[in-house]
Amino acid sequence: MRTKELRIFVYEYSSVSELPEADQKLVLAAREASDRAYAPYSRFNVGAALLLENGEVVTGNNQENAAFPSGLCAERVALFYAQATFPDVAVKAIAVTAYGDRGLVDDSVKPCGSCRQSMVETEIRQKHSIRIILDGKKKIQIFDGIDNLLPFAFKPESLD
């Protein structure tokens, strides 16, 4: 048996005002997108904002459905829209935020497994990492690339 150490790097901020200006704008765009979420069942509004390599900002929000598996998360709405509309433009960064019944979530919001896997595929497709900004009232976390958020991802080489 061998033991290996796994290191994950995350940058933590206590407020939006501490972030670099570009990250602040992206978080605020995600918050605005969450206001337009369709979440009548969970009442958990999630917003995502992507900064594309060409400077465009693309947003998405969660879209729920009474048949729960039929809905879609904010992250995937934004990623899929960006890839459908700007197929040859890389995603530089994504900001994700969420509001519940008591307002902005305290801790940084965490993308689900399907959204993390979609970020993996996006990084593979564009051949470079995405800056991931996870928003919360008390803590904002930033990851440089999905490998820091999903270290044992299913990738094309997993199919070999």
C-alpha cells in the first residue's frame, strides 16, 4: 500500500469588495441572473455568469421542473448556452451564487457533480482551465481550474 497526498488550492475572500474588479463584475452578474431563476419547488435560486475569452459575459440560472430530473442547473444553462452561441470562444471564468429563503447563502455555493463534470468537459474542449468563483455571504472561494474542485474527474482517458 502507498499513501499519496492530494493538495487542493483555493483562494478565500470575505466579501465581494475584496475581489479583483473583473471577478466582482462576474459575481454581481451571477447574482443578477439568480433573480431570474425559475425555482418554485426548492426556492433556491442559483445564478451563474461566464466570462468568455472575447469579453462577452453569458449568464444562466436554474430552471426547475415538477419532474425534478428534467430541470437544469445554472452552471450548465450558462455553459451550454455559451458553447452553443460561441462554440470557438473559450470560457475564462465562471461565477456561481445562490439565494435561499434567507437571502444569499452564507457559505460559498457548491456546484453539483453534473455541473462539475460539465466544467471538466468544457476545460477539455477548450484545452485550458476555467477560473471558478463560488459566491457566499461570509466566504467567496476561487479555484484555478476544475481539478482543484473535482480532483478525480472522469475524463476521456478514463474510457481507455
